Amino acid sequence: MINTVRRNSPLWAIALLLMVSEAQAATWFALEVPENVSDVKVEVDLESLRSRGEKRDLMTRISYSQNQKKQDVSFQSVIAELEISCNSDLDIWKNVIFYANVSAEGKPLSTENFGTAGISRHVLKILPDKAWTTLQRSACGKATAVAP
């Protein structure tokens, strides 16, 4: 016989809380970006990191000390799905969610989905090159990056 947790039991509420927080949880790891890029904070969701040969798929959270502007959206942070190429400079953004607050808190302002082909990091410039180099190096486990 399988024991079930009844809705009026305090264990039911605890089980529900654990399921909800686990579904929304991300293990964010802050990368140490160069000192001259102090106005941006880059974090990687360690649980999202996937390796496909020389490519790495990952989720990143980027926060800025000042509001940024992209077309008609003023934002202070983004959560983005990226594809990093460890042997070339063909890194791409797959999708980006823009937030008004630091650390992607609150409701999203806007979402851009670039599909499986993605969009080059050189076209969508929302992360300084030196911070991108740190991100690429960290994702690929290298002491140096493919491009500065």
C-alpha cells in the first residue's frame, strides 16, 4: 500500500513548496570579470551547462549597474540562452529575456527568441567583449579565449 499525503496535512504544503522552488531554482555562479568592466555582473546557471563537442550551451544572467537601452526597451538585466563555440568565434545568442531590475527580478519586459540558428554575439552587443571573453573561457575550461 502506498501512503499518500493528504491536502490538510502540513506535509502536503511542504512537499508542494519544495516542488515549486525546485522547478524555479537555478544555481547561479558569478564569474569574475576584468576590473575595467566593473559595471556588469555575469552569472552562469551551472545546471544548464551542456557540452556538444566543441560547443557549450548555457544560461547566463547579466546585470548592469546602470540602465541599458536596446531599441525601445530600457533594462538593467537579462537572462539569456547562449551557444559558446570553444574553437572559433561563432558564439551566438539563442534567446534573451530583458528585465527592468538587477538580477532579473520582477516580470520580464521583453523577450527575443532567435531560434536554433541564433544571432551572432557581434550583432547583439549587450555584453562587453572582455566580459564575453571571460564567459567563453569559463564555459570551455580554457586559460585563454579564441578571440579577445
